[in-house]
Amino acid sequence: MVGRIRSAKNSNPLLEQPISRVVCLGHATQEIYLVDHDDFIVKKDSISVGEKVYIDQVSYQVGGGGTNAAVTFARHGHQSILISNLGTDSAAEAIIDFLIDENVDTSYLNQLDGQTGTSVIMLDSKTASATTMTCLGVAAKYKNLTASDLSLANPDWLYVTGLGGDMEKLLEFVEYAKENQIQIMWSPGKEELAQKKKVLGLLSDIDILILNQKEAKQLVQGEILEELLARLSPYVKTLIITDGANGAIATNGQESYRLAQYEPKKPVDFSGAGDAFGAGFLAGILDGLDFKNSLIAAAANSTSVISYIGPKTGILSANEKFHPMPIQKLEI
């Protein structure tokens, strides 16, 4: 275990809303961005093997779905707790310091022998396209994570991102959460989605599921968002399916909405866009917003995040004012 948070907020003064405790379960990694305006274009002929390439910018960021969600809830004034694995290197210390500065509770982080997960991202600044090379290091280890931490953390919500396909470990946390009246939001990774039957069998215990269109098509047949929503929504209480610049669709069983893009804005970096939508939605719910306005908050958060390099700079807080956006109520 590593050091506890320096200061904990016990209220949400921005909205005068009771605070919630949220445990985020997922990766914590360092991200190194190599940014250039032309040298990362696919099939560009001017780069040869062994050549030195000069680029425009290097940016060091904290990444991982677990940290993206945790910072979102903390910026909304909620008690945000992260369960994850770090190494024993300088990258781990930098991540811990960053999370503490963001008021994320780091007392449930584990430092294991080995390297902290690291991604190197080659980002084309003209198109926002990127190639990512990742070494998960100790972030790929899950056996040491224990659901008993939920007893100590005593959260209202459990927000789960990818666990490398370890469905047994995921089930351990889900079962404990349901036995203890902890609500669950799940943003599964590709390794989980590859296990279709297990995922579908687990959805009745999930309160909110968020996927993108491609991921939803791995679970049910369909092409357009409306088809995917109709076929997947019977499995889960609340379902959100995103589709990048094409917006999103969502239902909670009582209301359904189709969202367009929050606002036309040139993207800088798509990293963390899905995490921003999912965590932004739940943060809206915790702030006391209704279903529709939580979706608007999610769309605004995602749009803000992709306007910066890295997944954290653009994360919004609870005092943001949202402008009207194209959102249509659907007949269920």
C-alpha cells in the first residue's frame, strides 16, 4: 500500500449536493506523448530505417482508465478512491504525487516489484491520429487485487474499467458489491468483451454499462446505434453506447435519448474520450443531475478532454455551465 490522500473533501460545495464515495478499479500508467505535425503520417516516404526523426513536442501524462475516472470524480468534489497496481519506479512516484494533488485517495494502490505500466503515443497534431505502444508491466497483474478492499473503502459506487480479461477477478468484485448494496458502472476492455457469454451473463448485476459502437457489436447484432440499444438494453439497467463524433445513444429503462456531438471542435487527442464520457455521466448523476442532463455533462466532458493532449487536462468539474446541444428523446 502507498500513502494516503493529503486532504479529503467532505462536501460538494459547488452543487451543495451530498458527496458520494466512488472506488475506481482499473489501470494507472504513465504516458509519453511524441507529438509531430507530419513525421507520423502513415506511409510517409521520408522516414527510413535507422533515421533520426526530430519531433515538435514531448508530453508526459498520467494515463489508464482507472486514473481517468478517479480524477473525474475528485474534480466533482466526491471522495474518489483508486484500486490499481504500480511498480517501484520513478513513474509510480510521479503517478502517486499527481493523484494526491488531484485529491484522489491513493491508500488502496499497491506497489509491486516490476515496472509501472507505460505507453508511448505517437500523435499526429494535424489529424489527432495516434499509434500507441504499451507495456502494461505490473498493471497486467490482477490476482493480488482483493474485493475485501471495498469493505474498508465503503463506497457508494464501484466504477470498473478493463481488467485484462480476468473475469474471475471481476466477478469477485461484482459479487461483493451486490452483496453490500454498492452500485456498479462498468466500462469493459477488449479482453473482457472477447468473452461474450460471460459478459452477457454478468450484465444483470451491472447498474450502468458503457460501450462504444464497435464494442456493442461484439455482444449483439446490429449496425446503427438504435439497433444495438434495442438488442442490448434488455440485459442491463442503464446502457450508454457512444460513437465518436456521431454522438451517443442511451437508455435507463424509463427514458431513452439520442445525442449528437456536443459542439463542433477540432480534436487534438482522442485518448480518454470514452472514459471522459462514462465518468462524466456518473459524475453528473452523483452531482444530482437527471438522466438527460447527466448525458449532456458526459458529452461536454468528452469534448473538453479531446481538446487537449492527454486524458486529464480537459476533465471538467461540477461548476461547469453547459450550453444547449442536439439531444432527442426517443420512444421506448
